[in-house]
Amino acid sequence: MKTNLALCLLTVAIVVFAAMRDDERRTPSGLAGEPPRRILPTTSDQVDMLSALVGPERVVAMPEQALTWSRVAEAEGWRSLPTFARFLAEFVLESEPDLVLVSPFAEPDSVARIRESGLRTVELPTRRNLDHVIAALRRLGEIVGETGRAGELIADLEARRDALVASRTRSGEGPRPRALSYTNFGSGGWSAGCDTTIHAAMRLAGLDNALGDRVGHFEFSFEELLAVDPDLIIVSGAFGESADTIEALLRSEPGLAGVQAVVKGRILRLPPRLASAGSQELLAAAELLAREAARVLERTAFENDR
């Protein structure tokens, strides 16, 4: 267990360092001067962060998945922006942005063509926890000329994180509930270990990830769920499967009759956009988890089970 945890922490450090070095190496210098006015983000997380710093009038287009997976789904002005289903160089060039926010996972040929055209690009490091998010927000604030707004947002995030820590301290030094995330897309179950945003949200919420000795996202069977027997299960709908459907599946499966989280209804729901947020919404996910965990555990007399 300790060896696996150490490997996980080492993996996180290597990924973050590599991403930061890649950003320094591949991001063009010369971002000083007039702030960009025609920005094109390419992921939902980028839209989340960008929308907290600038208005939609400074964004030329955004990925259509942001309408489902980011906070702008309910934000005035953003829904009317042009959207794109795939990140393709042709669309980007036709949109005539003055800044493109690219992803480490973007299609390499499209990224190369965009850079060859002379357009300014910035690749923000991968974000797996709140410290990564804060670093990305600070960097993005500098790039778009909104360091003041970024500073205010970061101060708010840090204050809210401190409030979560303080609430855990007030609740006492009892055992941290063991939780795990569970999704099912109709072809089998999946869960997540460390080096994931849902792991970071659990930790912020005062929960232990029962699968924290594993890394990333992985297939997860009913047999494994029965063996782990967590105190809490976190479900979230995605790709046509709703949280209702997933919870009903867990409750109806005879083989899970020995899983206390299922038997006692200790199932927490997260909206899809929070369950995978690699932006400031990661903290919103943690706050919701903390509230729901406290409510459910109090209702089911958690301490009497320990």
C-alpha cells in the first residue's frame, strides 16, 4: 500500500513537472503587449477558468461540450457563442483568434498547423488538484491581462479551502469516511484512484479515497466493489447514463447486498460537470461532497458502525 502510494505521488510530480516544462518550451514568448481580444479555448475546463476572468465578448468560439461540462451552461451570453465539435486547424484558422488555448491532449497535427500559421498559442499544464488549478488561473490571468480578477478568484478559492479544512477540524478527529467514485456507461463499471480530480475533491471534502493506492481511471467490477465495501459511493451521470440510472443499478444488483454504502443508501451524487472538473469548479465539487457526506452519514449513524 505504501509503495503504491509513493509511486502515485511520484507519478503526479513527474506529470506536473513535465507539463510545466512543456508549457515553457512550446508557448511562444511575446505575449506581452495588448491583451488578447479574440480568444479560442479548446476544453471545457479552459472555458470554466476563462469565463471567470473575461466576458464572452472576448471569446471567438468554444467547444460545444462546454455547454454540458462547464459552468457557462447557465451563463448569460456564452451560449450564443459559435461552437465546434472537434478541435481542427481549419476551424481555428477561419475563426481568426489572436490567442488559442491548446490542451496537452489536443490533436498534434492541428496544433502544429496552428503554430505554423503564426497564431499565438498557450498550453496550460494538466490540472489534477486545487494547487494546479490555482497555478493555471494565475498564469491565465497574466496572459489575458486580468491579473487582478485572477488574484481575487484565487483568494476566494483559498478562503473556501480553508473553510473546508476548518469544518473538518470542528467535526473532530474521528475516522475519515472511505469513499469511491463509480460510473457505469452500460458496458461495465469504472472508478478512479489518485492523480484524478475526483480524488482531489474527495480529499478536500474530508473523505479518504478507498482506491487511492491506484492511479488514474480504471475499470471496476461489482466483485471489486463488494471487496472494498466503502462507506460512501459517489455517482455521476455521463454519456447517456444518469445518476438515477447508476444508483438504481447499484441498488438492484443482488451481488451488492453486502456493500454497506448500497444497503444504507450512502450514495452521493455529483453533477457531471463537477465530477470531472479540472478548473475552479473542483472546489465546488468538494464543497458539495462535504455537505452531502455529512448529511448522509448523520442520517445513517455512521459512527455507530465503526
